[in-house]
Amino acid sequence: MEENNSTDREILTKGLKRLGICLGLMFAGPTLLHLALDNSEKPLYIPLLILAFILCILAVVFLFLGINTVLDSIFKKKK
């Protein structure tokens, strides 16, 4: 019974793509949040604030999913 402990490159690529999306969201969310809080008297204040919070939450979700996928590609045993 031989075990194959090599990294699954397809799953690793999927995880790195998720981390790339996370990186983009990590810049976009706080930038929009800063813009929304600087312009609190403008009519688009509330929608921009909601969008910024959603992007920040998505950044955290994609970070978790990306790291989890990368770790699965490295440590999961193939059957």
C-alpha cells in the first residue's frame, strides 16, 4: 500500500485564485469604506457604506476559503 503525499496542483491553483480575489477585496473594501465615511453628506453614503462592508466581509470569507483550500491541497491524502 503506497501513499501519494504530493501536492494536488489543481486544488492549489484554485486556492491561490481565491487568495488573489481576497487580496483585491482587501484593498477595495477599506478604500470604499474610507470614501463613504469621508462623504457622509452625499446621497450615495448609505449604499456605498453597505457595499464597503459587504466587500470587507467577502475579503475575510475568501481568505478563509483560500487558506483552507491550499492546506487541503497540501495535506489531504488521495484515495
